[in-house]
Amino acid sequence: MKKLILVVSPPACGKTFISKKIAENAKHMVYLDKDTLIPLSKKIFEVAKEEYNRSSDFFEEWIRDPEYDVILDLAYDALRYEDYVLVNAPFTREIHSADYLAMLRKKLKSELDAQLVIIWVKTSPETCHQRMIERASDRDTWKLENWDEYISKIDFTIPDNLYNKELVDELFIFNNSSEQEYKVSMKEFLDELEG
């Protein structure tokens, strides 16, 4: 069965690295990264004469949701031609919404005969902070300069609604606070996907 795979977690938990490694090692996989849309989003900030800040009210009102809409539209199109499509994006709000996930499942099943798979990347906040410092990206400038405020708004717990007994095959918890955890989880996920 075709699968839409969402790799989700708070920022800097290792989504991109893990997503790319899964895509490299799985057969019949299309890889999509929401960060590919950042150059377009930067232009929107520029045209609107707004400071580039992906944590701002302007971003939340005008850019955030359309980025998710576009990356999912690309994923739906790709699923028409390939078995697996992996989307690397935080989905921070959407993943907590049972209604949103139900809508996504319904669309996948009825229009594409596809299944939703969610990989939750589980990483400690301390590890995320260190990785954010090391990646030195301008998208993290505000977060690092205002770390206490930023981290107080981030929920590292796995959303309760993902533990749906009827959808036991949908959730995969990918432990990623150490190299050993990463290796074990990667093998388990690839075995499950292709088994």
C-alpha cells in the first residue's frame, strides 16, 4: 500500500538527517522537505517589509499554513507516481489535532488509496539546543537569542492522539538522543517499512 510518511518533532530533533537517511535507504521513496519553501517565504517577508522571523505573528498569519498546504499538495501529487512519499516538516500544531489527522487519513484513503505513517523523532531538549547551535542557521537566530522563551512554548511530549489503538501501524517512535538510539531506530523502521 502507498504511504505518506510524516517525519515530525520539534525543531532540531534530527528530522532532516533522519528523513534523508530513510529516503536514501528505502526503495520507491520521494523525499520532500518543507524547508525547500524557505526562499519563497523570505521573499514574502521582504515584499511585506517585515523582519525575517519565522516565530513572528506575521509568519503565523501569512506564511505558515500555506507552506504546509503546498508541501502536502506536492506529496499528494507524488503519491500518484510512487509508493512512498516522505515529508520532513514539524507539523507542530497539526500533529496534536485528531481532526486534522482524521481529515488527512480520509483524503489519503479515498483519493490515493494510501496510508498515513507518522514518525515521531524523540530527542531531549538539551540535545536539540546543542544541534541548533551547531547547525548555525538564520532560521534559529531568534530561537537561540531567546532560548528560555522559545523552549517554554515547545512541547516535547508525544501527542496523546497519536496513540490510537485502531491505528497501531501508523506511529513509529524514532529515538534520537544518541548515535546508538539512532542506529537501532533506523534499522527497526526500515525493516518495518519494507517487511
